[in-house]
Amino acid sequence: MKNKLSLSFTRLTLLFFITLSLPSYALTIGSHHAYDNGYDDGYDDGYDDAMDDCPCPPYSYFGGFYLGASAGYEGFQIQRMPSILDERFARLNTHANGWNGRLFGGYGHYYDRYYLGGEAFLGTSSASGTDSVNGQYNGKVSVGTSLGASVLPGYKLGNNLLYGRLGYIQTEFKINDSAPGNSSSSSKWTGGFNAGVGLEMPFSKNWSGRFEYDYVNYSSVNQNPNSSIGSTNSPSDNRGSFGLLYRF
């Protein structure tokens, strides 16, 4: 009998202590769970805020060295004055239109949102045009190789770069003048100042595309001024192009 009472007392004691411990254990688990949730929420909110406040768009890497290629269409307007025996007999406005391609390379650097770059290029053109005067004179002008260098100031607009072009270009012109029983032809190089505006748009970390418009005003070219037939030529050019470039 005595042993049974002792065993019952022991069981009651254990049950009493277990009952007291359950609320404390539940409180500890709940506190730990609340801490984890609060930490996770705070970390997530802080990370999201940091990403929202980041001033750097994913693709706007316009600085450094680059290489590229472009293709476009251009229209030359050439004021031509043909002459026979040094006597000018007409004033012609000749159009020479065709496709143009270029390879270019350069370097650019950002100053906050402002950009400054330098670029050199080598190009070729298929532009060609003809004219005539009463069947007594026929002329032809074809455009060949060109090379030049430019300064490119710009300004960052979002992820894109709006830029201008100020430069100098040398171009080869092939000129042919002919009349019944007489003709002459030559290839002449002449230079001109280049002004343009363009927009560059990145589509990956290193690759971007650009659209550009350029105007060039060339110095006059005299074709065989001391021969029996020749001409004076004053060209200007309007060019639109699309380019693809890789920035290192």
C-alpha cells in the first residue's frame, strides 16, 4: 500500500512540472518563429529598397574602347560647272545616290551624365550620278573610298546615349567629262567638315546599336582644269546610317 502511494505521488509531481513547462516552451518557439519572420521580412525589404535605389541601369556601358561597322544610304548634291577650252558653258546640279559602308573604332569616357569620345573610320560608297547638256556634253561623278576622324560629345538619356559628331573627312571622287571627240577623267580626293547627330542604344553588356544622320560640306574639286575639257565640282552629302558596335 505504501509503495502504491509513493508511485502515485511521483506521477503527480511529473505531471505538475510538465504542465508548467508547456507554456514556456510554446512562448520560446513562438518568439523564435516571430524573430525569424521579422528578420526575413526586414532583409527582404532592405534588399528590395537597395535594388530600387540603385542608380545603375543594367545595360548602359558606353565607356572605353570600341569597334563597329555601319551601313547607310547617302545622297550627294554636286554643283558642277563643265568647261571646254577653259570656257564654262553650264551650271549643273547633279545628284549622286548610293549605299555606304564603314568600319570604325574609337574611345569614349563618361563625366557624370556627359560623354566625350573620339572616333576614326574607313568607308566606301556606291553613290554615282550623271548629267548632260543638249547631247553635246555628258558628265559622271562616282564616289569611292573615304576616311575621317571625329569628336563625339554626348549626353546620357536613361540607358541610351544621345551624341553629336564634329569631324573632318577625306573622300575620293571619280569624275568623267566628255564631249564629241573629246573626253577626260580623273580621281580626286577632297576634304570636308562633318556634322551629325545620333542615338546609341545598348542591348547587352557589350553590344549596342546606333542610328545616325550626317552632313558633309566638301571643298571644290577641279577636274583637268588645263585640258580642253574639264569641270569644277562642289559636293555636299546627306547620309543616314545604322551601326552595330562592340565595347570592350
